[in-house]
Amino acid sequence: RRWALAVLDGSMKALRDEYLKRDKLDVFESLRGFLGLLPPDSEETTTAQAAAKLGMDEGAVRTAISRLRRRFQEMLRNHVAQTLDEPSEAEIRAELSELNDFL
């Protein structure tokens, strides 16, 4: 479980840093809840609320969410691959499956 949380945390931090470097931290902070990783007691935001907060239309927010999710998945996959000695596609998928079991 600690491994899973460390991988998720490292991937989230890397994604946050990426958005920060692109001067889009506000987008990350507004949309990270759509990754489904925030604690259950966190306030849920709708795409309409995020759009209003960011000054974007809902279509653009949905696209931004899709890109955020895809990039998070890439970072998570890369992070898992780095924990393996000789990562093969099958090993990475197996590790991601184990990670998913902890969530």
C-alpha cells in the first residue's frame, strides 16, 4: 500500500510540476479533482464550476480534463517502469494492475 501511495504521490507531484512550468498551475489545481484521487470528503467540482473559475467554456474544460488524465496515466506508467529492473510491457501492466488493486 505504501508503494502504491508513493507511486501515486510521485506521479501527481511530477504532473503538478509540469503544469507549474507551463504557468498553468491554476488549471491543474482546478482540475486535479477530476482524476478521482482526492479524499472522499473533498468537495466535488462540476465541469461548469471549473469552467467558470478558469474563464473557459465547458468543452475546453472537458478537453483539458482529458489531457490531464492522459498525462497522469503516462506519468504513472513511467513512474512504475522506473521501479522495475528491466521493464517490459507485460511487467508494467502487471504492476499497474497491482497498483489499481490498492485504490
